[in-house]
Amino acid sequence: MTVHRIYIVANTTKEGSLRALAVLKGWAQAKGIETVVVDRRGSVFSETEGSLVVAMGGDGTVLHAASIFADSVVPILGANLGSLGFLTQVGAQSLTRALEGLLHDRFTIEERMRLSFTASGEQGTALNDIVITSISRTRLCELELLSSDGSVATYPGDGLILATATGSTAYNLSTGGPVVVPSAECILASPLAVHKLGILPIVFPSDEILCVRARTKVNLFADGDLIAELPAGGEITVEKAALPTRLIRMIDAPSFFKVLEEKLNWGDDARRKG
């Protein structure tokens, strides 16, 4: 891979972030590669050819970087400054070694589906999930989910999560939603504390266009960020976004199931046998 520019999105509140940032800049300077530190505010990307993004922090930082570059095809390399994450690929201590590997094409690109949403004049995309919840923890909200076949179900409870496969191991998982291999393209609909028996998560194909009709006031979140408060009668349309997020995967990075084992005790029975 030929690299002329590295966009850096860094969580500078994390321990060791400033040192890692200095090491990255020093490595890039020695290679004749331009570095540009960006955030969400006023970022302009005049050229993306020969560029990549390094997101330094954790999974949240990768989500932030993916949001900034949602309208771009620039690939993102996640470098964690803490524990192993689902979206970060390398540790900060091995970042420059990974970048050397990039220059020698020792990597692949994973295209991760994003979700697009529109609601009351608001629009955007999300890599993990779109969440519709009550405006208050003490208030019940009621939602109706509709697909191309008509009404799917009503959800009286705390809300509804619409997630990608990438987001299946995030908020979706805590509600009892399924774990989905990240390369799969689908839309997961997982209810939050629904006050009905027999209502379970549903997996829709990626070409489905979903509509959530709010029967009460609700809050709309995208990847954890509050987007808007919607009135009763408001509608949220959700579908596959036009552009995916492109994540760089190093050849020697741990597999998805290895990360599941490390973070969620996946395959714990096998571990106990040892």
C-alpha cells in the first residue's frame, strides 16, 4: 500500500496517548508521510487517494473515526491504548510495526456495512447501531416496527435497537440479541425490555427498508450519540447505507472468535478443560 497521508483520530484522554501520538508522527516524518490530526469539527478531506486513518484509543475512537469519514472510502486502522477491542486491530506498542506491514501489503480490507437513518429532518449513518428509547428511564415508550411486508411488531418497553453485524457485540448483545460474524450484511432488530411475551430479536436482510413509528416521545441515538428527541407520531427510516466503513485487518491480527474468547469468555468450557 502506498501511503502519502495519515489522518489521526486520537483519544488524548487515554493514558499513553500523547506518547503514542508522538511516536506515530516521528515514524511518519521519517517515511516522508504527512500526518493530519482531525476531529469531527470542521474536518475537510481534500484528497483521500493514498490516505489512511489511524484511530488511537479504543472501539469508541474507531466509531468516532468511522463517523468522521462516513462519506469517504479511506480505510481505518484501529490502535488500542487499553484492552483488546472488537474494532481495534493492533496495540499502540506495535503500531509502527503494523504500519510497516501496511507498506508491504501485509493486510486485508474488511468492508463493514453501515446503517442510514432519516427522521424529522435529521439524517446520518451509524456503524454499530441506531437506538430508539424512551425520553425518561421511568417512562414506557411504545414503538411500531414496519418492513416492506407491513407491520412487524409493536414494542411497549424501553425501546428498540437496530444494529449491524458489527454492532451485534455491542448494545445488541446485552439485550440477548445474536452474535453475528462482522462480514455478514443484515439488520438486527432487538427490543429493549419489551413488556410482551414472545417478542424476540429479528434478523432482516440488508436490502430491507425499515420504519419505526413512535407512538410516544422518544430519543434517537446513532452509535451512542444523541441525535434528536422525536415527538409521538414521528417516524425513523433505517436502511443499508450507500458506503461501508473500510477497516484495515492485519494478517497476524486475532480472529473474531479469538476476540470473543478474550472479551466475553467465548469457548470457556474448552479453557476449563486445560
